[in-house]
Amino acid sequence: MIQKFISLLSFLLVSCSLFAQRPGYWQQAVDYKMDIDVNESTFQYAGNMTLKYSNNSSRALSKVYFHLYLNAFQPGSMMDYRLSNISDPDARMTNNLGTKEKPQYQSRIATLTPDQIGYQKVKSLRVNGTDATFKTDGTILEVTLLRAIAAGETATFEMTWDAQVPEQIRRTGRNSKEGVALSMAQWYPKMAHFDDYGWHLDEYVAREFIAPFGNFDVTIHINKDYVVGASGKLQNPLAVKGYNKKAKVQHKDGKATWNFKAENIHDFVWAADPKFVVDSAKSQGGVSVYTVYIPSSAAVKENWKTALTMATEFFDFCSTRFGAYPWPTYSIVQGGDGGMEYGTATLVTGGRDIKSLVGVIFHEAAHSWYQHLFGINETVDEWFDEGFTSYVEELAFQQIFEKKGAIETNPVIAAYRAYYKLALSGKEEPMSLLADYYNTNYGYSNQAYNKGQVLAQQLGYIIGQENLDKTFLKFYELWKFKHPTPNDFKRVAEDISGINLKWYFNLFINTTRTIDYGILGVSDNVIQLRNKGGIAMPIDLLVEYQDGSKELFYIPLREMRGEKPAENFSIYQGVKRTVLEDWFWTNPLYQVKVGKAIKKVTIDPSLRLADVESSDNVLTL
């Protein structure tokens, strides 16, 4: 009996070690309580914050840092200069003083007047009851502490600040093109992220974010006629406009008070407008989904009604495929200049056709997994965030909106085609490049959104689709509410599949090498294959014989140290599968000898191999 217990204990220890966290993993925590008094006529507000910051690292912190994102919207800021010096600036952020053929871009930030700029001006800051020394440098607030925050200690910050909301240029702003009064993103002084890489102090130049997880308790005082959509759960729906038909708006000096709370998120957004209406529905899994928007026409109203229903289906779909959505609410709020995700909420532009509206909602809601459940560092691993989100979005869109059945080949083939165009354009840069530093927005967007999708889908080609599905769920189990890296995802995929993936993640992420295989020819029932590219891959080779039968040859790659299992796609049903000797990356040539006359040979019939030149992947005799 004792021996059996020891054997069971040993098995459990080995099983746990396979999926263990990084040794010594830790993360910081924040607890925000904020009170905001808004003057909607001047687009300014006064802020009061109490922040509890838990230092869970092993280091004492003598300095801490906050992000003051609104300061980017000032002439002469780094964001302003970036717009003036990148070859393809974001059209939303510039004026074209030239023509379409010969554009001459002008930063919209450069033309802002003092009453149009954004700013956050910290008035006072106390730490554990003692005044702290602080200075503002662009969009970063540096705080020098009289006494360091010791390892394991929680410090309390008390801050007051004044802010002005800028013209709507990027994400945040006032008076959007669709008439939304206030889109309040990146609106509060946000504690910078500190981890085992140190402080992440990226100046805001329009890319995205990283922050510690924590709780938010936000109180907003604003004109009683305004409706607010926000992160978290509204605590007083009977005292404000829009959320409950029985509400009696309570106000003081013409202002209503809104209170929202959210737990375990790492950013908080809100938007406000007197024209907003609120609708809601609940998913089968119990998620209360809210839409907050301007019903500017009957068509817009109908689109938002349809989108709400599909959004509830989206949360059920994703909870099954990628792990349960853990928060009680999600709010889809009209605002901003496109679509942007935040904790339990998104801002999206609302005057879209139904396909576009559902698509942008699915994308931003998918960020609830990649990036908000997993606090991915978007400034470093932007493809891990945007690419995986786009993968989730596309699967859901095809199932819910397009009502497709089982997807048998490549559901993200459009992303593959966009990646091919990038790879052949001469503008591709490695996906490991920091998000801010791409030479072009074209290069950034295509590698983050499209090549990131390719990496995920092609991983299923390498380890098998069933193993990929298991990897997503196991990754959720291990890393929800933490800050994983791509290497953590790779480790889970390796543990699930038993396949070494170092070569794939290294070459596909850190280089711009491409995949290019071809069929050289067939002679005496011997198929000649060649690797013409810079990345070696396993190969699925479908052979159709003259007698009408088919055979699928699987050629593993030596570096994999394993092989994927047979996949149950309909295109392979009834087809004999033969596993051949592995292929060395050092040898560009490989031969497959068969025993019958050949009619047709196809490399990768499932279309998941990202071969940049596939014209020689099929040979018909």
C-alpha cells in the first residue's frame, strides 16, 4: 500500500512539474480607488486617487513610475515627432496637405492649441502619509521615495491631479467624429509595470500597453444628463440615467455620481455622452453584456441589437475553446476612433455595417483572453496579443456570424496571404522587434495581426490541431491573471505535444526567413522534394495514385524530436497515413518512394504551411 502511495505521489509530482510556472514567478498588484469630478464644458476634470501598491518582488523599490498618457497629445511630444517622421503615419492622426499620389502628412498633434491639448498635471503625491518627490518627463512620472518600498510590502499612494481631455486623435479624446463627447481611455495616472525585466517605461507613441493586475473602484461625477459606459460593474444603477427603467437620477449641483467596480483587471476605460442608450443581454454562461451607444439611425440601432445577441454567443464560444470568461460583465461602448480593448470593456466606433460592427466587437472582446486574462506585454510581444486575438476572432466570426460548419482546412487563410505580401515586400522586420520601433505601420500591423495568426495556425500544423486546442486550454489554466511570455506558451505546447518547438519559435519570431518547399519532379515512382527556404518544416504530402487510392505521407523534422498524431480532417478520412524517416534541416533534398503509379502529388493539402511560393506545391502527372 505504501509503495502504491509513493508511486502515485511520484506521478503527481512529475505531472505537476511538466506544467509548472516559471521558478520563482511573482507579479506586482495594484488597488485603485479614484474619484473624478468632470467639467464637460471645458473637457477637464480633477482627480483624486488612493492606490495600494504591493511589491511582491524580492527587491526594495526606491523609485516608482506612473504613465501620464494624455501628455502625448501636445505639440513637440514624442508621439508628435513620430507622426512627422514615419513614412506611413496613421491617417486618423494626421492631415494630408498634399494629394493621394503625393501625400504630405502633418501631425494633428502639432496643430493643437492650449485648450485642445491633453495633459495630466500631478498636484500632490504622498506615500504612506509622507510627501514624495516627483517629476514629469513626457508621458512618464518619476517618483522618488523617502523610504523604499521593501520586498513584500504594500505602500499607499495618495495623489491629486488635474487633466484635460485632448481632441480625439488616438483612442482617447473628446467629440469623436461620431459625436461621442468623451472617450476616456488612458485617462488616469497608471502605475508602470515592474517585473523580472525591470521597469517598463515606454514613452507613449500610440502603440499599446502593459500594466499590473489589480482592483478598481472608480467614482465619476458628471452632468446628470450624461450616460456612462465603463469597465466593471455599475454599483448604483437606480441613481443614474440609462441602466434601469425605475431609476431616479440623483444629483447634486446638476451632477450625478457614477460608481463602477472591477476586480483583477489591468486597465479601466469609460465613455460618456447624453445621447447614449444602454441595452444588455446575458450569455448562457452568465456573462452580462452591455451595449452603450448612440442610436443615430434605425439601421444603427438594429445593427447594435443584432451585435449584442452575437456578442453573448461569442463569450460562450470562447469560454469553451479558450477558457471561461471570469468576470461578470462586459461593456461594448461607442467611442474612440476604431476599436480598442480595456479591462471588461471596449471602445468601438459604432456607425458601421453589421459585418464590420460584429467583427470589431469580436476582435476587441477576444482581447479579454489575449491580452486581459493574460497580461501580455504588448510593447514587447505585440504579435502574441494581436495575432492570437485575431485568430480567436476569426474562428468565432466564421462560426457565429457566417455560420460555417466544421472548419476543415485553414480558417485564417486571409492572414496567410497578407503575410506572404509582407514577406515579399522588403518591409518585413522580425516579430521580436519592440512594437514602437517598426520602420512602417504597414510592417507592424501585418506582422502583429497577420503573421501572429499564421504562427498560431501553423503551430497546429506542426503539433496537430487537437494538441493546439488542448494547448490553449492548458495555457489558460496555468497563466490566467498572470503575465506570460511567448516562451511560456511554447512550453505548454511542448508539454502537451511532446514536440520540441525551439527552432520554430526562434526562426519565425526572431528572423524574417521564409518557408518555401517545392516538388522537383517524379521519376520511377520516386518523388523529389526540395526545401528552398530558410526555415525547415515537417511536411504533409498527399499522393493520389492512378488507381484512385490516396496515401498521406508524413515527414517529421529531426529537430522536433517527435511527431504529430494523425488528424481527423475530412480530407484525410479513408486515407492511409504513412510516417517516413525524419528530414534534416541541413539537407535541402528529400525523396519519397512509392509502390504505385502516381497521378498527383500535393504538399500540405490543409493549406496551413506558410509557404511563400506555393505554385510548385502541387504536381499533376
